[in-house]
Amino acid sequence: MAVAIFGSPNTGKSVFVGLLYQAMEKYANLHKEEFRFYMIGESHQKIGEEVKNPMRSGYYPPATPKVSILDYQFLMEFRPKDITEWASTAYRYVRRDAPDVSLFPLVFTVYDISGEDVMDYSHTGEYASELKDVFSANFVIFLIDASRFTNEATGKRVQRLMTYDTDMSSLISFFGEHRRNDSVVPIFVLTKFDKMDREIWDSIPSMLEKEGCRDKKIKFDPQTFMQKYDRKVADAVGDCLLLNYMGETRASVFGSHVIGLDLDDSRFFFSWVEEYEGPDGKKMLKTIKPENASVQNVYPEHMFEAFIQYFREQSKISSDAHEKIVQDFYHSGEADRQ
């Protein structure tokens, strides 16, 4: 299963990948009976040098170079929480007898492509052959920079927002042209959410009551939202913000249905990372050392944990299916051949 991350320049694609890696690392260490992941080949070194280590040292990762595609491959493995005692015991024997066997492997390739390239391709309609795999991804993540939202009706800032809206709309349309009559799991991540204008943040409860929002019955509590992920609330807030500030983009999302690509039920997540001003006035990423984890950045862990859990849902692994695979592994004699 491949995951493609799309976004215009400076929307935080590499930062998002770095935070996702930190979240997977921590979640795997605390919930190893439920979740494991493994970096494939050179991916471990690449993501360490290009993203993870700079961020944990307090620096923003360098922008993805133009005319380049950074791809990170890893295995994700989920186990049902309600698995029986027999299957749980058998699972440990599978690990002992056949350590190379992964019962539920999801092979993920995360493609991080230059924002400049994305915009070039969406404007010209042409793309390099290397992007074929990107456009064939099972999951497509569109990053939206929430710090660009504004209530201004005139001026440079709203002009930049309108241009940004058109660019993202073009990108979604461009993607749709290459995925006609196909199935894909769409996800929107609103990045730099902590930098969104305060007046917009304060107006979210009233926004949700307006015509056109996904669910006008949703009650928004700011404190809960920043500490606990609720799917219905997140989807309603994200959709409503697109309605109010990225109308052209939202219309393109719904319009993709006309060409056989259903993006209507996109899931929404929110991302941010705390920063501070360094001695030289440069923005630095805040880091902490938790008791149960390595040095990490300060980010919304509940959002990223929910993001990981969403992949569990999409993997469609049931307890019955898990037990059947474990049983088949032993009863087929596979264990004897290991």
C-alpha cells in the first residue's frame, strides 16, 4: 500500500513525515502487542538524515529539492486488540519459529515530492515517469496550510490565499484526471494549525452552525479538541474550514465524483509542532525528553495516534482473520519448514 503526500511549497510535508515517524516509533514501543513497524532498505538512514535527526535536534528539515521524489518504505503490522489467548500465544511462537514471517504486513511507501514540482505538474498537465507510482497510491494525503487562512476581504494576504486555493484545486483536479473511475483513500491534514489566526479559531463554533458544513449538530470544545481526537468533530471542523477559506478546493473535492473518483468522505487530521525563537532569532523546534520515549518534538500526539489507528481501520484486519492465519500457518506445516 502506497501513501502519497501532496501539497504546495512550504506546507510542511517533510515535517509531517518526521512527526509521523516519531509517533509510530513511540506507539510501537508502548503497544508492541498491537503495532509494529519496520523501515525497509535505505529508508531508515534516509529518513534519519533528511528528516528525523534534524527535527529532534531542533531544526526544520530542509525543503524537498525540486525535481526529486523522496520515498520512504516501511512495513506496518497491526494485531486486533480482542484476539483470543490461544492466538496471542501462537503469535509469539510464530515470532520465535519464523521471525521473518509477518502475519499482517502493510508495505507502505511514503512519497514526499517537491511542492514546486507538484505545482508545475498541475499547471502543465505533464509529469515525469517517476511520478507514475505516486499517482497510483492507495492513500492520498493533501496537506493544507491553515496559517494562510484569513478573514480579510482585501489586501495581499487574501490575494495569496485565493492563489493558494486555486493551486490546490488544480492539484486535486490534476490528481483526479489520473485516477478516473478508481478507488483511493483520501485524507486532508491541516498543517500549521497552531498558527491559524486567533479570530478564525474563536469563530469555529459559529462556523459549524452555518449552511453547507458537514454536520451542523457538532459541538466544538477547543480544549477537548486540542487533547483528544474525535472523528466526527475533526471531519466537521476540517470540512467547515475548507468551505470558508478554500471554497474552490472543496468544490473540486466534490466535483471529482463526476469523473468517478470519490473524495466526498475525506478524513481530516490536524498537525502542528511547537517552536521557539533561538539565540539568533531563528525559529527552532521545541524538543522534550519524555520518561517513556526518546527525545521528541512537541506535537499533537493524539492526532497522530488517531492517524495510525485509521490505517488499522483501513487494513480491515479482524480478530477472526488473525486467528485463521495463525492456525493456517501451523496446520499447513509452514512452521516446520521454517
